[in-house]
Amino acid sequence: MHQSGVDIFLRSLMEEGVDTIFGYPGAAIVDIHHQLIQAPIRHILVRHEQGAVHAADGYARASGGVGVCLVTSGPGATNTVSGIASAYADSIPIVVFTGQVPTALIGNDAFQEVDIVGITRPCTKHNYLVTRIEDLARVIKEAFHLAASGRPGPVLVDLPKNLMQSTAPHTSAAAVDIKSYQPTYHPNVKQLHKVVELIQKAQKPLILAGGGIILSKASQALNRLAHIINAPVTATLMGLGAFPADSPRWLGMIGMHGTYRANMASAACDLMIAVGVRFDDRVTGKIEGFAPHAKIVHIDIDPTSIRKNVPVTVPVVGDCRVTLNRLNRLLQEAGLFWSPDSRESWMAEIETWKQTHQMRYEQADVIKPQYVVEKLHALTDGEAVVTTEVGQNQMWAAQYYHFNQPNCFITSGGLGCMGFGLPAAIGAQLARPDRVVVDIAGDGSIQMNIQEMATAVQYDLPIKVIILNNQYLGMVRQWQELFYHKCYACTKMEHTPDFLKLAEAYGAMGLRATRPEEVVPVLKEGLSIPRTVIMEFMVEPEEKVYPMVPAGAPITEMLLV
Amino acid sequence: MAYKTEKHILSLIVENQPGVLSRIVGLFSGRGFNIESLCVAETAEADISRITLVTLGDMDIIEQIKKQLNKLINVIKVIDLTHRPFVARDMALIKVRARPENRAEILRMVDIFRARVVDVGALFYTVEVIGDLEKIRSLINLLTPMGIKEVARTGTIALPRELKKRSK
Ligand SMILES: Cc1ncc(C[n+]2csc(CCOP(=O)(O)OP(=O)(O)O)c2C)c(N)n1
Ligand SMILES: [Mg+2]
């Protein structure tokens, strides 16, 4: 039996269990869209291809699965690049299908031809240009396998138009066999024995959790480890939710905008067990001042992450979940356990840091952005899935929405890509129709993909967009205030649209609070409306995110409130 | 810790597919690694290529380079030949001015270096020399006073040495 390229494509996607695609049509890909509407796969028509990729990213993170995009060649493909780079930086499994001009025209500067495989080579885990229909089923299978396995990441598949129209005998793709790609899931037990030894010797252990915990679904194992060895836990921005914020062992986030005690603990600990992190500069601050007294155990599935930025005492290559489970078993078999009242002086030290510098902000006669996030947390019982834009809004979300579960904090961490939050919220809401999904946004970032309001309304998605309107590109303004003599060059939003009217124009609902006492009523009302809602909070324009470690300083050198 | 910068010869076994070279070169340029020389060709198997790549870096950088190369999906194997026995060869074609009074001297040097004259023109000889980098540099230096018109050189190619005795 013969099948067209489109048939093979759709069948392959169904075999992968794909039920949702974020896409945008165009000449080079329309053959697929033409048949897609008859397939049992829902197509979400975004308003910009960047939105499609961020939505797929949000979908992947909220569901724990793979997100899928389908866009046309040329400008459709180039529009995906920021989204792909963001997913790459955060190791999010997505597969992006791009249309391409017919194979006979490739290289001829044809209409809407770009070398998207060349363009995205450094920001994909892998990518393909399929030139033979016989390869199509195999490549799609490989793409999904690569995206989701090992250290996950985006994979792009470029599909020339003629391939979709041509036919080939149907064959099912065999199981994936890439001899040069064999991620190490199981840790070397010898290394784990060394870890056990270090744990036994440690007086001041600290666990540092990263996004790898969430990606490998290792939260329970992490919890268990913290319980067995009675160690305090901090996390990177990407690791928020990996460990419950209501645990007494939780120190809060580490890094440039981390809590005082988390940063101080990292500098004082004598053993750091880092799991699924990559020691980004926003986490370590000045490398020489990072965890100076600690032996470092680094567990990660990607060997390139280990010893890239930070010297490591015991490297362990392995999947975070498999490795932590194994480590926990070794500890248990050895009869090792530290009761919650052990490590008294270490806990006391941490408690002092907590008492001296609580995460706090001054209440005032204007709305404080932190207050909005705090109230949002209270009114949603900490159960919302929160996406963010980038900047101060993102950091306040990270600091004041105390995440207790994985897959609930969805942010562009590594790339810091403004315009991420709204489309990511769309993806998250589609993955989790049962949850309240909130995009915590800034007045600047929200305008980068505001067009996706139409998408949210078209698909009746009751996402809540919370704009913390400080009338500035606030995070940049904060740098200018602190490090550039208060010269607010190009950061004042001199003109901003009326977000309430804009919401209405999109067919959504708009609410605004300008006074502190209006915050709770607006949140309550907005959260109660089962439609797309924008809630705009006119916040203190010059509020800053604290603590702050100046770029390049050791993370103990924090500017505090 | 500062380690000393060292030259490393890496032998990469890769899938012979379009774009592989560009992934490797892109990795080096994107991450600021150094490429001294690079040689690519098919192996005995048509779907597998061998890339011999000479790079410079301290221990940490070389470790990152090897890990990053291994991470590329199309790279099957990365072998660092540096601290093990290997044979390495470079080749050069040297076009040297062959004045009548110099010809005997050129041929004598060609002989000493076990090189060959592969093209004889009215004014120039083209000399082919094979060996390690040192040898090629020496010959080029010796021929320079006679007037070198142009030189084409390959990068290094290398293979690990085999055991001299059979292990039991
Ligand atoms: C696409 C993109 N462009 C520029 C930046 C640099 N940048 C980082 S934060 C920021 C300000 C964001 O302003 P806003 O969305 O209003 O957030 P606020 O910091 O005020 O909460 C800018 C411009 C970025 N991260 N992403
Ligand atoms: Mg702002």
C-alpha cells in the first residue's frame, strides 16, 4: 500500500501519541494542514510562530510530555528561533516541524527558502532536513526519541513540500537505534559509594536542585534524600517546585536573586549535592567565591554540564531520578539516617540567616508587586500553574509564589526570553485544563507576544494574565538605578496601550487595580471568571528585586532591602 | 587551577552525513575552541568518516571539547591520541623556484627528506613531502631561500598504534 508524505507524517505523530499541535500554515506546509483537520489531533492556531514554540514549551512542561509545532518555511521557520533557543537553554522536549521549499529548489534562493537547519544547528539538540520520503517515518521517530530522552531538548525537522505530496510504500519505522546516542541513565555505583562516604563525613550538607529534577520526575526521590540525610535544600530558578516550599528544609532559591540564607548556606556548606543543575553564572556568581568550603557532588545526565563551570569532587553521570533512587537505596542499606533534629548547629546557623534577613518588602501606599504575587498565592492555594514573562515580574513570581509541586513554574530561565509567558500559559492550560493557569507578566514583556490573546480567546482558555505594570522595563531600570547612576536610558515605557481596552478588543476581560486595597478584589474577581482575563496592577514604578547579587560578585555579596 | 596548554590530536569517527562537519566546526567556533587543523574523509566504510582534528587547550578545555563532541548525535566516537602511541602524518606540496644552479641542491634535499618531485616545470619544481609536522616545516625552511612560490598542506591525519606483542 502506498502512502503520501502527509499520511506518513500524521500516522507517525499518532504513533507518538501526539494530541495537540501548535502551528501556523503557509504554502510549504499547507499539505499537512489540509489533512490535519481530519486527524484526531487538535491544531492550535497561534498568531505568531514564536508563540507556537513557547506554547509547545509550556505544554511540554505542564504535561511532562513532548510539545509539537508545525510551521511553514522561510519566515515561519525563522520566527521559531527564539522559542527554540529558549527551549534549548531550558532542556525542554519539543519537536518543531518546518515546511521547506521543494527539494529541487533548495539552494536556489527560492521564495521563502531559508536554511533553517543551518540557522538552528547551535540551538537544537539535533535537527534534520528530510530529503527522501523513505526516511520520513524513521526521522520523526528519532526526533521524538531525541527530544525526550537523555538531556531533553528541541529537535527540528525540515520537510520539503514535494516530500509531503509524493508517495512511498508504507513501512512502520523500526525502534530507534542511533549507535552514537546512548545516554547514561544508570549511575556508576562506585561513584555513589563515594557520595555516601562524603555524606557520612559532612557536617553541613546542602542539596542544590535544578531543572533536571523536574525533567526526570525525580521530586519524590529528592525529597527522600533530603529526609534521609536531613539536609537543607535550595534550588535554581529552573528547579523551583522540585522540592516543596512548605518544607522546613526549604531555603528558597539560590543565585542572583536568591534568598539570603540559601546564598549564605551555599558559601558555608561543606558538602553540596547538586542534582540536575548546570551552574549557570546567575546561580554561582563569581565562580571563585562559590561554595568555597564544599566538596561538590554533581549528578547530571549530561556529561558536558559536569566540570564545565565548577570543579567537582565526585561527578556522577546519570538520570537524576534513577541516580537519586539508587543513592537512597545505598544509604538505607547502609542503615544511614539522620533524624530531623540532627545537624543542630548547621540548622541553627541557617535559622540565624533566616531571622536576620527574611525575604521582605516595605508595604506602602502604592501597590507592591510582591504583594500581588503573595495574594495570588493565597487566593489560588498555591495550586496554580504559573508562567512568567522576563524581568522583575519573573523574579517576584519565583520569590513569592511558593511552589510546592513540580511542573507548576514555567519560565524562560536560561534564555530569559521576553514574550514567553503568555503563549506558554496557553500551552500549559491546554495540557492542564483542570488547573488555574496564570501568566505573571511585565508591562514590557507582555507586549512581545500580546497577539496570543486572540489564540487564548479563540480556544476559550481561561488563563489569567497578571500584568505588574511598573511602566518600565523594570529589571533593566533596576540595573540602571544601581549601577548606571540612575540614568534610565530607553527603559521608560512612555506609551503603553490601555490593557483593559486591549483585553476587550481581543474578546477577553480586563480588570485593573490602582490602589493596594483593590488588589484582592481584582484578583478574586479575575480568578472567578471562567474566561481569558487580563488583570493589570499599577505597581510602584521603582520597586526593586532584592536580594540582588551584582553580576560578577560572589553570591554572598547581596544587596538587601 | 591553571593547567598548561597542550596540543591534542583527536580522531573522530562520525556518520558520513550532510551537515556533520558543520556541526563540528560550529561547535568549535560557537564555544571559542581552537582548531589547528582538520582532515576529513570516508573510512573503509562509506557511511562512516574519520575526522582528524588538532586542537589546543588546557586539560579542562580539552575535556569539554571531547564531551561536547561526544554529545553531537552524529559523532560515534572521540579518540584522544595525545597520551598514547600513535602514528601521525602530514603532507605538503611545495612549489619551489628551480634555478639551474639550485636544481641539484633541491634534488639532494628531496632525497634526504625522502620527498619526491611530482611536477617539473620550466621554472618550478613541485615537491611532495610526507611526514610529521616537524619534518615538513624543516623542508619548507630549507627550500625557502631558493624561493617558494606556493605551498599546499594537509592537516594532520593520525591513527593509534597497534600492540607490538600479542597480549595473552
Ligand atoms: C526578548 C528580550 N529582549 C530584551 C530582554 C532584556 N530584558 C530583560 S528584563 C527586561 C525588562 C522587562 O520589562 P517588563 O516586561 O516590563 O518586566 P519588569 O522587569 O518591569 O517586571 C528586558 C528588556 C530580554 N530578556 N528579552
Ligand atoms: Mg515593567
